[in-house]
Amino acid sequence: MSATADHAEERTNPAARLGFEPGQVVQEIGYDDDVELELREAIEAVTGQEIVDEEYDDVADVVLLWFRDEDGDLTDALVDAIGLVDDGGTVWLMTPKTGRDGYVEPSDINEAAQTAGLSQTKSINAGKDWTGSRLVTPKTAKSKR
């Protein structure tokens, strides 16, 4: 595939825009009937495998966390998500867009991410009703000095 085709796919495929890659294990938390099904299908198409659910018992490459304001404590949800990914892994936090039921204030996302020890690297339009925030876990030192 050419670089031009890669850029075209990033514009049209929501999973490619979010940086999902072939072979990644994506674990989903907070699935409900309001999630963005087109995004889920695109993730499965890019990774080449089905998204695993909350019962998955191994470490995932990426956690896809659907979170609404009424779902409880965001910091707790993020801490739980961190335990599901490898060091340096990614948590994609999906929250309803402004004005939608379950909307979460960006300042609340930022505060919860920092408290959980995550760094927010970008936000993206993740579909008609959802915004995605890319949160990364700290990488542990692999070599001794």
C-alpha cells in the first residue's frame, strides 16, 4: 500500500485514525447498546480479530473503555483499565460528546487520567456520538543503568 493510500485509510477508517494495528488484542470495557458499532467493526477489521470482553484473562495491547458520567468513578475505571494492558499500553477512553447523555467534562477526564498515572496524548472524534481520548501508561525502565 502506498503512503497516499495509508493517509486515505486514516481519513476514512476510524480505527486507523486511532492507531490500531494488525494483530493487536483489544479489550473492551463498558460495552452497551449506545456504543459506536462502526468504530468497533473498524477496529476488528484493522486488528484482524474480534474485540475481547471484560472476561479476557490475559494482558491486552489496548483497552477500549466506554464511559458515561453515570458509570461511577472515572479514576477507578482508569486504574482498573491500566491493570489490563502491558507497560506502555494504550487506553482509549470513549465518552459521549458534548450535549449527549452521559457527557463527561474534559477537565474531569484530565484530572482522572493524571490521578490514575496516565498521560493524555490526543483526543479525536470517534463517531457520531462519541469522543475518544488516547491515554498511555508509563513505560517502565527495561534496562539498568
